[in-house]
Amino acid sequence: MVAKVFYNQSCSICRAEINHYKKITKDEFDFVDVTNNEMAKVQTKSDAATLIRRMHVIENGHLYAGAKAFIIVWSKIPRYRWLAKILGLPVIFTLFHLVYEFVAFILFLKNKGQLSSNK
């Protein structure tokens, strides 16, 4: 089943990461830019700020965000499965989650200006 990945195309770091995944995957993902995307808000039941704050993935009807979303993405890419396994371990995941939240917050502050045009 194809996972739907919601990401912020307006963020240069997010865009570079997703473009990398697009190059190395085939049909594992449906990538959805959340920038000015009302359908993304409906599908995730999230507001614009929530969507640009973290990457989101819908897999098997469940919505995941942040570090957990990355674990899901990496687990489907052969060259990153090892990373998903290591960072998915309970204690390590907690640390990964904290680092992700810090970085995501910095990127959110950098990109929050787009919210005024994303309402």
C-alpha cells in the first residue's frame, strides 16, 4: 500500500529531503505539498500551521507526524531501513523525537511567514 507523505515544499530543507526520496523511490509514496493545499488540511484533519510544522504520513488509514513519520518513510526505502530500525528503538527514538522537534521548530519559525498566505 502506498503511503501518503505530506510535506512543506516551501521549506528548502524539506523540499531537498523529499526530492531525494522521490529520486530513490518508485511507487512507495504519494508526495503531497501542503503549501496552500486545502485538500491536505481535509485529508489530515489538520490546520496549515500543524502541516508546515512537521512532516505527516498517512499509512493504512492512520496519520503519523514528525519523527514517527520519518521512521515510516525510511522503513520503506531499502537504503534507509537500517536507520529506521536503529532510530525506532525505544530509547533512541525518544532522543530522535526530541532532536526532530527542535529542528522542526526552527524550520517552522523560518517558514511561518507562509501561514498568512495559507489560510
